[in-house]
Amino acid sequence: MSKVAVVGAGGLVGGRVVAGLDKSGIDSLELTLTGLGKSIGKTLTFRGEDLTIEKTTISKLKSADIVVLCTPTEASRQLVSELRGGPVIIDTSSAFRMDPDVPLVIADINPDDAKNHKGLIAGPNCSTIQLVMVLKPILDRYGLERVHVATYQAVSGVGYKACCQLEEESFQRLCLGKPGYDPTDSEFPHPIAFNVIPQVDSFLPDGYTKEEMKMVNESRKILGLPGLRMSCTCVRVPVFIGHCEECLVETREEADLDDLRTLLRGAKGVVVLDNPQESQYPMPIICDGTEEVYVGRIRKDLSSRNGLLMWIAADNLLIGAATNACNLVKLLLSQG
Ligand SMILES: NC(=O)c1ccc[n+]([C@@H]2O[C@H](COP(=O)([O-])OP(=O)(O)OC[C@H]3O[C@@H](n4cnc5c(N)ncnc54)[C@H](OP(=O)(O)O)[C@@H]3O)[C@@H](O)[C@H]2O)c1
């Protein structure tokens, strides 16, 4: 019997980790679900049984073989320090991703990195995962010279409170004719309903945001390309689920577009949806609830040498966090 604890089980990612483990096919799995406050006492169904979310205690977590942290960064930092030397930890937060002693793993991309873990494995940022799932096959076939990405990120990337805010602001604007934005209780620096905000996370002195540098640094680490020339602009849009990315990739060797589409069709977890004449391309409404990364609008860039343009979309909660966390649980159990 493998014992797995999911911390933050009542959150957007945690709930999807539980659902993912439910259908994972892993035999003999005993789950413990914990949270901080609001979710305690709620139940989630796991293999026909209603499991109650309990208060998080270190002794409870220490009795598990694997602990999956679906908690905010500071909570993860604290829990990891208290659990060190106990169960193997999979952390979905940004707390340890760039720690050189912690492998940063996408199970479908760099599973071997998980073999060298020292009790802790980090899962990447949601925007990073969907990008790297497409970049890796391109790197392996053509080589990578440069990457530039503009993201269109859904509010669920910030957690359940942000989804409630978008809903409430939209309702107040549409139905009551009020602004509906309360700057003292907001997940965003501006109203998010009927708006587009070119800021995700806080700004660094060089003008990039922390989110933008997370994408750059995490992609470099996972791909094993510390010198990859890469930059991003991360933008928040009023969509509930599904991050989109406009991506310019300059390859070392020139890529033929048909060959590239065939390559991506064969890539694990990637779906090519590229029929613009029929208005078929990736969109949040298509990827919401799915466990694939969608890529389309594939064409040559007119402004660079060997440049390719593409449009990528994926469910940020599943592909961007929960699916990978479940795959990491499977990977760890298969490694014994
Ligand atoms: N959302 C995404 O697209 C995404 C993608 C990749 C990575 N991530 C990362 O995944 C983590 C979870 O994100 P989320 O979107 O699921 O957030 P969320 O919906 O806000 O859920 C957070 C959960 O963490 C629990 N929690 C908070 N502090 C805790 C503590 N000290 N001890 C135990 N539980 C605690 C909360 O419990 P209560 O409900 O009981 O208060 C809540 O259930 C974050 O680190 C986030 O950065 C998120």
C-alpha cells in the first residue's frame, strides 16, 4: 500500500491532483487530504469513497510515503523545512524550483532528473510546462537559438480567490453597473474583468516581472540550456482556465513546416490543431479540462532567420500543475 498525502487538496490544483490520482491506475493507494482553513471538513471522492480534508499536521504528513504540496510558496517553504528527511515531497509551488539541489521535472520531458532527488522534486510554473512540452521536440530535431514568448494567462493561475474575483467583478459590471473592483482585496493590481493586464507577479529592477524570469530560468534548467537566449512578456487576461502563448522560436537548422507539424504530432502530450482556413486553432475553451498541450498557427516568422511562430494553449491547472504532479507520483512509485 502506497501512502500519499495531498496538502492543499481543497485548492484548484490540489482537487485536480486528487481526481488525477483517482484515475491514475496506481494500485493500493491510500490518500490523506489536508488543508489550512476553508477547505477543512469538505470531502472529495476518491475511488468511490468520500475522503475528508483534515487540518495539516506534520505528524500526519510524516506517515506518508509521498507528500504532494499544492500550497502557496511560503507554506511550501515552511512545510518542506519541517518534513525534510521524511516522505519524498513533490512541490507544485515556486519555492524550490531554482535550487540547484532540487530537480525541476516535467515527467514527460526530463524524468531522469527525478532519479537524483534528495527528498524533494519541484514541478515547474504552469506557463513553463506547456512551452517546454513544445520546445523539447524542436530542440531535439533542429536545435534552439532563441525563444520569445508572450503569454495570455488565465486567472486560475493565481488560485481560487482570483476566479471568484473575476466572477464578482463581471457580475457587478454587467448586472449592477458598478465597477466591482476593490483594490484593498484584489489578486490583481487593476480590475481584471473586461481588462488585459501586462503584469503577472511583481516587477524586478530590469523591467521584467518575476513570472517572466521564472519562465526563462525554469525553461533553461529543464532543457539543460543555461545559455538559451530567451525573453517573455507575461499578460493576465479575463479567462478562467487555459493559458495561451504566442511563441517565436529561432532554430539552429531550418525547419520545414510540414516536417515540424509531423514532429509535434508525434510528441507525447502534444496535439497539433492547425487548420486556420477552418478557424481551427488552440483556444482556452478547447483545452479547458484536457491533459494535452495544443499548438497551432504554425508558420515561418518573417522577421528572423529560421524563425517559427506558433500559438500554444493548455489547461494551466491540469497540464500546468496537477497532471505533472500525478505523473511524478507514478514515476516515484515506479522507481520504488
Ligand atoms: N493555479 C495554477 O495554474 C498553478 C499552476 C502551477 C503551479 N501552481 C502552484 O500550485 C500551488 C497551489 O495553487 P492553487 O492555484 O491550487 O491555489 P489555491 O486554489 O489558492 O489553493 C491553495 C490551497 O493551499 C491550502 N493552504 C494554504 N496555506 C496552507 C498551509 N500553510 N498549510 C496547508 N494548506 C495550505 C489552502 O487551504 P484552504 O483551502 O483550507 O485554505 C488551499 O486549499 C501554488 O503554489 C501555485 O503557485 C498553480
